[in-house]
Amino acid sequence: MSKTSTGEAKLKIRRASIYGLTREKRKKKISNVWILNRAKLLSTTYSVLSDFVYRNLAILVNLFEIPRLERQEIRPPIHLEGGDPRKERAKAYVSSFMDEEKGPLTLNNLRLCKDDSSFSTYAREISQRFLETRFWPRTYLFILQFSIKHKDFSKRFVAILTTKLQYGQLAEDTRKVIYQIETGVIGDTVKKAMIYPYIFEKKGKITIEPYAKVYEDTAHPAKYFYRFLQLEYPMVAQEFVENLYKEKFQSKELSLDQFIDTLKEKDPGLMKQISVTTDVDEISTLSSLSDFRNKMQIAKMGEREYLLLVSGSKVSVFLGKCDLVKDRKIGFLSKSKLIDKVLKGRKV
């Protein structure tokens, strides 16, 4: 399967190994293995599976990146169509592999997985390493060989993707895996993902380096996943800012504005990387520190009543994949009714 973006970048999936990982009592095991070559991936039988894999690879390639030893995110030099703009708002980390004394096994296996003749053998070795991790809900592990071509740039890559079953059991054959994707038993985007090698731009030319681009559907990187990949654990911006706040601001009479000014001096990009959770009763709103500062206001309307105001140019309310605003199911307050509520504390 291959698709082309407006920038003429083309991704071609060449091979896929899929592993069903489960456990019985305390024993972990690989329950099923499916090896799919390009001919199978191009067939109509596997079109749903191929689309699922392509979409997640495109999302991973398109994600903004935080390079090694830095905290400011950058735009990747290649963009692919067929991803999901909403999911591409997340970020990925670029990490280096541990030195050979600490264990070069994963890096060597990834290099060998780029070769057609050795892909199946070394993909299996990678799956066995994953079997040894502490992560153990029922899951599918995808190991993929693919290529990207963009103008005079053409390279092969290896990706590792993990999914999570929302409910039910692992499939016995690929037809049921396809059914699980179609019916949402497998989430539409992966939980964790990695691409090797790393694509970057140097002096106007797209090239690669022996690093990995890693994405996780979590607020903080999971150490077990980096240990499995034998990658250096990233310095997380969230952790850096939280520690700075506790050490320099929490116990002192300094305002939030002063804290934000300090962050801007250290790195202007930090404001967009930091997550802030605002709780009003049992309703939680997750936003970046930048959006919290610029687009959200908290009004105190009485001893036990607060009003959270969020301003913006677009609004969506999703019930699953259905947008209730687009479907015209949401009624909006007029300015006069909102003002009436703020001034009089009256329910409208």
C-alpha cells in the first residue's frame, strides 16, 4: 500500500509481522503470529488492516518532535496525507540508543529488519524482547517494514506499534483482527509507536540519523517502553516545569505571571508543551499552559460557585466520533444570557 501527499512524499508498506500477546495466570506468551508480505497487504482482503497501519504510520511521521537534549518541539521535514490532524496535535520524542555495553540488541535487530530476507527472523526476536517487559494487558504488537520516498530522498524504515483491546479476546486469525479494527475492539490509533531511523533536515536536505522517534498515548513516557527499545529516557518538559515550580515558586509569594515569565526566558516553546488540568466539581479540562493563560478565565461567583470561561474560534463536542455541534444538537447561550448568569448567578 502507498499513498502520496501534496508534498509528493510517498509511504509504502512492504512487510508486517503481527503478534498477539497475552498471558495465562503468570505466564506470558505470544498466542498468534501473522506474517504479511506486500502482495497480501495490497489485496482487498487486508485493505482494512493496511489502512489502519498506514494511518498510524502517517500520524507518527507527521507528529511534531522534541529532539534529543532539547525541550522545544519542531515540525518534521516530511508530511504524509492519510493521517488524522486531531491526533497529530500530540508530540513525539527523538531518542538515542544506549551504548553497546548497555545492550545493542534492539538496534541491531531494527537494522536487520530493514532487509527483506531477515525481516521475519529479527522481528520475532524483537517480539520476544517485548514479551519480557512488565506491560501486560492483552495487546497486538505490529512490527513493520516500510519505505518513504520524497523527491531524491528514499529510505527504508522499521516501525513498532502496540495496540490495546478495548474488550474481548485476541483473535485466532487475521480475519478476526480485521473485524476487531472495523468494530472498534482495537482502538483506531495505537497506544505506543516507534520509527527507526530518524528523519531530519540538515542544510536544506532531508536525511536520516540512527535515532528513534517515539510516541506514547500517555502524559509521561513509560520507562519500560524505553528500556524495551534500549533507548535513552527523554527529559520531559512537564517534569522539568513541575520541578521548577516546586523548587522556586510554590512556597514563595510569586504570581503565576512571574512563573510564566521565567519559563519564557528559559524556552518560549515550553508554554505549549506543559499540560494544566482545571477541575470544576467533577468536570476536568486539560489544556496547555499557553491556552490556560490566554483563553481561559475563572470567575468566582459566590462562596461555593465558580465559572470557567473558555474562549476560542472553533468548538466541537464529540460523542464517540460524532460531533454534536456539527450535527446541530448543542444549543448556545446568547451574550445577554451569559452576562445575566455572571451578574446574577442565575441558572439559564
